[in-house]
Amino acid sequence: MKWNQYETVQNLVFGKATCEVQKCESKEEVGHKVQDLRSDVKNDIYRKTSELETSLGRSAIAKRRSYIDSDQKWKDKTVICLYDHREKVIKQADEQLDKLLSSREEEMQSPPVTARRRVFDSQGTNKESAKKIVELFIILITDKIKENVSKLLTIDIQQEIIVFTFECQKSFVLKKMMCDFATEDFSEFVLYILDPNKYARKWLTNFTNKKIFHQKKSGMNLYAKLATEKIEKIFKTVGYCIKHVHSEEKYTLPKWMDSFLKHIQDSNQLPLSSSDLTPMYNPKFQDACMQTFMSFLNSRLDNMKNEIVQKFIDTNENTVYWVDDPYTKIADTLWGCSECCPFCREPCLYADKDHIKQGFNHRCIQHRPLGVYGFMDNHSQKLITENCNYLIQTSDKGYKFKIEELLRLFRDYEKEFSVWNIAPLQNDKPNYWNWFMCTLKDQLTEVNDAKLPDIPGEWTNYTMTDAVQSLDSDYI
């Protein structure tokens, strides 16, 4: 739901807003335009939030989460969360609009094109001048398309990973990570166990790169496919604008540029300002032959499009240029809360960093045996096989951290960790982490400088398949 709010604003700012700001020719005009855009963005996000609130009661995920949390007020808390995020997104939009305003005002430091178009207004005959200005024009349009497509791809890539792949659920990320771990080297487990937040961000970046750059369909990866679709759409508009201008009447070069600019700006497909066209109004091109200009330009359009497409096809994770880094947003949205269980260090299940403020304590989907993180019995120095769900039900089991002397009872954990909710153990079913500890007990013992744990007999019957399949019911 929060992604829908964010996506609405990003598409407005990176699309319509950017194009509209480029049309302005004075600081006063751009100032008024940005104010109007702020109002439009705010109204759109309020509308989107209202739609999301209405759909909340009909959402299968909402009903499922309400059941899991066993809280009749879940919907009310979620709506508060929605409103809270709405204000954050609006603030982000304001910041992005401020950047657009500042950038356009900086461009306006040079005299406007309208003051330069009288430099020459006659028909020329010089074919070489015409070809040179076409080259300049092609470089300008090419750079603008590359930048605009790169900017829009950020949103598409975020949506592909956040929405289409993981359905905005942190639990789906955790499940996928652990499925991968089952066939990975022990060192990957260790890195995750010791610092799950750092590891998760790195994992999500690698996963995203594999998804968009390495996996190919019909010979093209996702990054190139999405870019090609956008380039085709933009070029359809560019071609139409060139054809439309050419069909109207005989133009001098400045008048042709002015007309093309108006048509491309009205399309809202490519952000282009009068300042961008400054090199085209150089007096040295006043003798350019318009017939040659049009003929040469039309002959170059297909190659120009193919070269841009090829640039995105050739791009990989090492050469990609992001106007806005998508990886941070993906990790912030999917991973969210960075807190881990104070005992077993399993990550909190919530993707919303503000869930405590909204009334939801930290929780884990599945706690690990404490020995996985290195906890050992104070007397035998054996790694502990019990997990947090079991230990909080005991009357005599206690814990202490390395520099401490006194034990504190697990059952009283809420006195020290009041923002945590650890559910009592209800059944000792096959567990992913039980299989992990049983299978890799030797490595865990060596890493933690401990003695081998007393593995329960039934754990030895668990297979990797059992462990992975057990995730299906837990990580819904």
C-alpha cells in the first residue's frame, strides 16, 4: 500500500512535473508552476491514500495480516500508518520539486531563446552547416532520452522487485534468502547470522542485479527490455513532432526549433527546455540549408534509436547509470526494521521502520536455537539447542551476556526488552533452523569455540527438503 503512494508521486514528479517545469521561461513562471505542481501532487496522493484505505477491508493480505496479529484494531493502526507515510511521501515530493525548481532557475541564467531567435531568420543553402547542426541536435536528444529513461527505469526496477517479486513482504525476502542458504557455503550463513541487516542489503542488491541484468528472455534482459519499451514510446513521439513540424510550412532553423520544442513539450514525453536548444541558435549556422537539415535528420533517426537501445542492451551492473539509486529504496521498503531478537538475533518480521509507533512490537516469524548465534551453556560450554519460544516458558532458564555475571530469567525478558513480543512455543514441529544446527553443528562449534551441542534425536531425521518445505507454512 505504501508503495502505491510512493509510486504515484514518483511517476508524477519524474514524468509530468519534469516536463512541465521545462516549459517555463522565467523564474516567476517556474515558481508558479512548481506551486501548482505541489498542489497537484498533494491532491493525487490524498486521492490515492483514500482509495487504498477503502480497499484495505477487501484486501486478502490485509485480512491475513489481521488474523496473524490477532488484533481487532489492526485496520485502524494500518490506516494511521498509511496517513503517516502519506506525509513522508509528500515531503519527498516537495524535495524533488525543489530540485527541479533550482535546476530550471540555474538554466535560466543564460538569456532565453526568445531573445536569440532574431539572430538569423533567413533561409540558408549551406549543406555542411545543416549536417553539423543535425549532429548537435542528435547528441542533445540522445542525451535527454538516455537520462530520462534511466530516471524512469529506477521506478520500474523498484516496482519489479518490491511489488511483483516479493509483494512488499519482508517474509518473502527472508524465505527466499533461506532457500538460497540451504545450498550455499557455510560462510554465507555466518555472515547473515552475525549481521543480518548488512547481509540482507547486499543480498537484495545482488538479487536485483541478477533479476534485471542476468536473466534473459528472447535474448534480452529485463533492464534492456524495459528501456527499449520506453525508448520506442519516446521515439514515436519525437518522430511525430519532427514530421508534424516539417509538414506545416517552410521554416527558418530558429522557427523550426521553436515549433519542435512546443510540440515535444506538449507531449509530456521528454523533458526539454529552451535552454537545451541554445547551441542550435549559434550565428555560424545561419546559412544552414533546411532541406538538407530535414533530410539528414530523418535519415539518422532509426540509427539514433538503435544506438540508444544498444546502449541499454550493453549495460550491466558494473556500468549502469542510475539517476536515483533503486537499491536503497528496495532495501528500505522490503527490509525496513533493522532490529533483531536480543537472544537469537533473528530479524524482526516488520518491513515498516515505524511499526513500534503504530502499536506493533518487534516479532520474529521463526526464532533460532540460541546456539546458532553462539549462546552456550554456562557450565558445560555446549551450544544451546533451545529457541526463544521455548525458553520464555521455563521457570529456571536464564541468560547473561558475555561481560555480565548474573543470570536473568528468560520468562522475564519483557522487563528488559519491553518492545519485543516472543510467542510461547506451541508445537515442536520440524524447523529450518533445527535442521541447520543439526547439519552444521561441527562448523558452529568451531566458529564459536564451544563444545558440541546435545542435538535432539528427531532433528537427525530432518532433511534439507524438510527444512525448506517447512518455510512454506511459516513465511506466508
